[in-house]
Amino acid sequence: VAISIYFWKTQELKNLSQLYLQTESKAVADASESEIRYRGIYNALRRLANQEAPNKAQESEEWGKDTAFLIDSFEGIKNIAWVDKNYVIRAIAPRQGNESYLNQKANEIILEPSDIRLMVPMYEGTELEGFILGTISIDVFMAPVISGIENDYMLQLSNEGKTVFTSENWKRPNAGFVVDRTITLQDAAVLNLNIAPTDGYLNFAIADARTTLILGLLFSFITI
């Protein structure tokens, strides 16, 4: 019986240790994937800033086509605006629902708690002529990242101490199994990622070790 209990506790510690390592690996992978996806958005908006003639952006057919393509191609982009050097919005896409922002200051765009702004400068030669302003919804942006979570993990994102995203299965996690990672979104924000195994996944690791105890006690009973 003593030997059975020893093997049970040893197996339980091993399972929990492996679970923590798996959670760390998941955190690293999710943070890395988020940064890679964000760089795709950042580079796309930077190319848009480089190719648009600032004084014609609001009238250009290419502007409409380019912005529509970017919004369709990158999950998380809510809208894209051309802002002059006085921070006044001269063009915005999609137009529907955003017309009221035209000729308003960029800070007039209403942000949801989970929204962040990315502002990329536009130059004509060496002169600053304005900015490409992208509004990114973290809820939508993170959707592909959390699609593989299922019932095993739960995560939460915060920006400057304010929670900006919480997975639907988030519950108060076991403190010993929470892994923190930083997600750097260039020129936009630095997010803190908290990820932890769900209670069900944690209990599964414990129950798996308990099988060792049950088998050991059964063997002891047979031996006696």
C-alpha cells in the first residue's frame, strides 16, 4: 500500500509538471502566432501608406480597392482611415457606418474596450503628409489563435492593466498553473497574455495519476 501511494504521488507530480510545461509551450506558441499575424497587418498598412499619394487618397479608386482587400484579408481590422498631418480624417473604409468620422479628428473614432489603434506615417519625399490609421478588434484578431483551445485551456489578454479579451471558458485559474507571456504589437500596444489549463484538463491529469493508485491497491489486495 505504501509503495502504491508513493507511485501515485510520483505519477501525479509528473503529470502536473508535464501539464505546466505544455501550458508554457501553448503560451509561447499563441504569443508568437499573434505577433506574426499582427506583423502581417502592420506591413500591409505600411505598404498602403507608401503607395498612396496623400493629396489624392480620399478620391482614389485604388484606395477603396486596397482598403477593402485588406479588411477582407486580415481578421481583426475594423476600419482603415487616411488621416492628414493635422490628425483630421480625410478618408475612411468601410464608408458605411463610418461617414460621420470624415473631417473629424482621429480621436473621434469610437473604440470598444478590446480595440487598439495602429497609426503608420505617410511621407511624400521626406515630408510627413499624414497617417494610415487602422482600428483592430482584439476579439476578432484572436479568434484564429484560440480556435484550438477547445476545453483544454483558457486565456485572458490585458493592456496596461485593463482586460481587453477573455476567452468564453475563462474561470478563476489555479494560481500554480497560470503562465504569463508578453505580446508586442509594434507601434500599437504591448499585451499581457495569461493562459492556464481548465479545471477539467487539470482534473484529468490528477485522475490519470489516480489510476496508478487504484491498480496498486488492487494488486496489494490480491497479494494479501
